[in-house]
Amino acid sequence: MENLIGLLIAAPLLGAAVLLCGGRRLDKAGHWLGTLLAAASFGIGVALFTDMLGRGADDRTLYQKLYTWIPVESFQADVAFQLDQLSMTFVLLITGVGTLIHVYSIGYMEHDERRRRFFGYLNLFLAAMLLLVLADNYLLLYVGWEGVGLASYLLIGFWQHKPSAATAAKKAFLVNRVGDMGLSIAIMLLFTTFGTFTFGPVFASVGNATEGKLTAVALMLLLAACGKSAQVPLQSWLGDAMEGPTPVSALIHAATMVTAGVYLITRSGAIFNAAPDAQTAVVVVGGVTLLFGAIVGCAKDDIKKALAGSTMSQIGYMILAAGLGPIGYAFAIMHLVTHGFFKAGLFLGAGSVMHGMNDEVDMRRYGGLRKFMPITFVTFGLGYLAIIGFPGLSGFWSKDKIIEAAFAKGGTEGWILGAVTLLGAAITAFYMTRVMLLTFFGEKRWQPDAEGHEPHPHESPKSMTLPMVVLAFGSVFAGALFSFNESFVKWLEPVTSFEHGNPPIGAAAITASTVVVLLIGVGLAYVQYGRKPVPVVAPRASWVTRAARKDLYQDDFNHVVLVRGGEHLTRSLVYVDHSLVDGVVNGTAASVGGASGRLRKLQNGYARSYAVSMFGGTAILIAATLLMRAV
């Protein structure tokens, strides 16, 4: 079965090559080809998963080596794959959700004349993401990491005729380059420390490295994760990335690409477990980001940007859980998978609303859409209940476990982390209830667009609603399935290890607390948006709301610290180069030139001058000889 691993990547990679190089002759059938090859990859994944279930827990890791990539003495790197329980989880998520989004895109992109190219980019993304999670070494993982960045750039800027989309694509690309530098430095440190890039030998040799070296590697890996997963301080690109087509938001910026950082930290768990300072940094980043994204999501009127803030916050939960070590790794991945279902469903639901509202994204111009779009309303509503942690739905099972693990950290740190996760849950319930009320309840508030066309909301075609229904089932049942008899924890334990945490106030009390804060968040949102008329034009807001609408000034911060800081640094380096480096070089050259000019005067070509010089030199030698004898 290990010979099938490479086919997981080969199928979408073939689709990308054919669709992007085949020309216009494929315009009529290209979307079907792209969807078929994505489904083929999912089918191969299911076959490998079935085979894996038939093996013992300790015999489920499969390897496939295609060829030696870089054979240079001790610098050896292979194109080789590793399929274990962790990578299999990602394979099924990437190909399963990816196939559903391909199907959804058939209807959503029906009238786009560049649809074939769009499906080629989707296939390219699937291939790169699969390479990332299947690589058996960090260097090959880096290739997939960069491939995902390229595909993200192409998809975010797909509607490049819009200046905002082109700018968003460049912003995402540049911010991710900062994180990518962290990964490249980490790989260099790993090779100089262990002499290899391969996961197995690296993790087996962790005990031979100093804590300082491991901390440096782990912090660089964390920087990489911050870039891909839009975590503080590299989170500024995610909101702008909503300029891409909505299926892009669902696939890349909700279900798969932004989870790459969680995968990287979890896969590198052996390194982080031996670097407690780096683990603390991971927890801090996750805790700050989950509140940051939640606060931003509260103030957005653009439905996709509100969901983008939610994505940032939910990934923060996963990063925090991964920072807790063996008590949190499995729950981070569990929430990652359930989030893949309900957040992809929410984004596709948002796209369905936009499809029926002439691409309007401002929720203040919606209202009462449940009457016109019943399937979208039900599927979106189930995703909403899942993400706020409504008892029994997927988010309840996965996010509650992260909250329990946070409290189980123990001591003052545990209480702080527990309070942060509970506060995040309350804010999540508030802003997601706001989205539901503004979009599907109340009176209609839509108005004619700039060209005088009034929206006529209607349900989307079956190619769009069917994937939403499938994802809604995952939003409802996946969490309970994973939690039954701790099946998901046991599935991942051979790879991630697991330690039971003991929260100081008991699991039942924590569950009750999460339900209470959920009800508080829902209640506050209902009082604010369910009982009062929603103004079409936003009234003057408080400074807190204005700050949240500007993403808590993250772009201003980046401009001051990074852009202006970079300019000052560059100017300082130029000054040092001109004043010091050039001064030394030019001064040395001038001194040599001056000395040579003076010495050149002694070589004037006159014989009498040379005779005088010889006579003088002889006289000096005789005088010196006589003086030495006298002494």
C-alpha cells in the first residue's frame, strides 16, 4: 500500500499541469477534470486509511522513497513520504474538504471565463498541501510549504483586475516570507545540530542537543507557524485575503493552509517538549491571537472578514493547545478537523449568500434571508451552533477539551489560560450570533447597487448546496464521533503521545462554565442586534469598535515597526557603508595613491639623480659600518 502514497500527490499535480498548460481547449471540461482528480486523491486516501485501520497501532506508519534528491557527502535529502496517523488525518481533511469545495466551485465560478485556470490553481494547492503533510523530512516539507504559499498568492489574487485583490495577494505573499525565513533558519540549525533533516533521526537525537539550541530551533518553527497560520504578529494578511473568490477562503484560509502551522508544531512535538521556553511562547502566541481575532470579528460588517477574524481566533485555540504539549496535541488536531467542517461550511454559506445578493458582503444590507435561502440558513446555522460550542455539536467536544487542557496546565498559569479560553468562547458566541442575526433575521435591508440593480435573494444551485449539506453533517456529528471512547486521542497517541490533564475545578464545572459564557455571549448579541433596528449606515462608533474595525491597528503597527523600522535600518546601514566601509576603502586607496605619487618622483629618469642617490646610499652604509665597529 505504501506505493499509493505518491499517487495522493500525483493526482492533483497532474490536474494542475494539464489545466494550466492545456490551453483553452479544456475550458469546457477543465472544472470536471480538476474535480475528478481531487476526488481520486480522496479515494486513494480512503483506501490507505482503510488499510491503516487493519494494522496494529504500532504498525501503521508507512514510508515510500521515490529517489535521492540531494546526494552531496553528508548533505543527503530524499524525496520520501511518511504516512502515519497524524499525516493521514490531514490527508483525509485536505482531500475530502478539498473535493467538496471543488464541487461547490463548479456552480460558484460558472460564469467566470477563467474557470479552468482557477481549478488548476486549486489542484496545485492540494498537491502542495499534501506534499507538506506527507514529507518525511523538513527540507521536502519546505518545498510543500513554499508551494502552498505560491498557490495561495495565485488564488487570493485570482481576480487580479481588482486592485484590492492584487494588493491582498502581494501582502499575503510578503508576510508569509517573513515566516518562511524562520522555517529556513530552523532547517539550517537542524542540519548543523543533527546532520540530517529526516524526522525520525532528528526526533531520536533530541536528547543529544542543548536546550538552548532546541529553543532556537523551536522559536524559528513558531515564527514559520505564525506566518502560515496568521498568528500574532504575522496575522495581518488573513483579513485582506478575503478578496479572493469565496471557495478560496473556505479551502485555504479556513480548512487547510492556515492549519499548516498547527501541523508543524505538532509534528515537531519532540523538539518543543525539550524546549519549555519555546512552549511558553507558543501558548502566549495562541492565547493572544484567539482574543485578538475574536475582538476583530466583533466589529466587521463584511461577512467574510468577520469569519476571517473567527478563523484567526480558532487557530489561536489550536496553537495554544499545541503549546501545552502532550496534554494538548491531540485536542489541537481534533479542533483543527472539526473546525475544518464548520468553518468551511460557514464560508461556503457566506458565498451562497453573496451569490444570491449580487455579491454584496455588507451584513447591514442583508436581513431576513432565512425565508429566501432555507438550505443556506439551516447549514450555516448548524455551522454557527458548532463554532460557538453548542452542547452536542462538534465545536462543543473539541473546544471544551482545549479549555480543560488549559486549566489542567496547573498553577497561576493554568487559571490565566483557562480564563482566556473561556473569554474567547464568550466573544465567539457574541460575534457569531451577530453574524446570524444580521444575515438571516430581522427585516430586509438590501438596497439597489451602484448600477441600480436590486438584489433578488434566492437559493443557490445544488452544486453549491450539496457540499454545504455534507459539511453541516460533519459540523454536527464529527466531534461526538471523535470523542466516543476517546477514539481520536487513541488514534493519534502513537505519534503525538498523550497525557491526561487534571483541571483543578473538574471537567463538569468547566463544561458548565463554557455553557454559561456561551449563553452570555448569545444574550448580549441578541440584545444589541436582535431587539433593535440595524442601521444601514453605521453610526459613529466607540474608539474600541473603531480600533477593531481597523484590525486593532495591526497594519499601522507593522508600518511603524517593520516598514519605517526597515527604512531607518537601511538608511543606517547605508550611512555606515558610506562613512565607515567606504571611508576605510577609499582612505586606504588614497593613502596608497599618495605614497606612490611621492615615490614616483624618485624615478625621474635622470642619471645624475640616480648617481647622487647611489653615492648617498653608499655614504650612509660606510658611516653605519664605521659606527658599529667603533661601538
